[in-house]
Amino acid sequence: MALNILSGISHDDLMRAIETEDVAYLCRIPGLGKKTAHRLILELREKLPSTREPVDRTFEDTLSALVNLGYKKTVARQFLEKAYRKGSHDIEGLLKEALKYLTGDMSEKAG
């Protein structure tokens, strides 16, 4: 199973999926179901080093807020990381900056 997982996605993507508990992403690996993905996350998330710069609970809370607003987790994370790199580190700033990117991205696709 381990060889199947590592041949299905990159090391960094695997670590990010476990860190962010992205079951849907892990389920894209052939032969890995929802139950196994949950178990993999449960058993490995505390044992693996973080894949990105240290981010406090604010990042995860902001990501949760964006998902609750209806954005897909992978898309929201992408723009939230962009906002974080730009210098926003509080929930208000991260949310405001990420929403600018998200709404700008949506209007570009529509137009």
C-alpha cells in the first residue's frame, strides 16, 4: 500500500494532505479508500513534520471560514497561502486578502 501511495502522489503532496486532513485528495490514489485515508491521517498527522512554514491556528481557522463560505478547500488553501506569503497573518487580514484573490479569480473566469 505504501508503494502505491508514494507512486500515486509526491512526498510533499502526501504530507500536505495528511497535515490538512484532505481525505478527498488521498482518495484519488488508486486503491486508497475513504476509510484507509482517514486511518492514514489519524495515525500519521502527529508523526510527520510540517510541510509549510509554521502557521498558527489562525491559518486553519481562516481556511475553515472560506470553506464554510462555499469555496473548495484546495482552492481556498491556494489563495490563503498566497495571502499569508504577502504578509497577512491575522484572521481578518488573511480572510480579506484571500477573498480579494478568490473573487478576482472568479470574475476573471466569468469574463
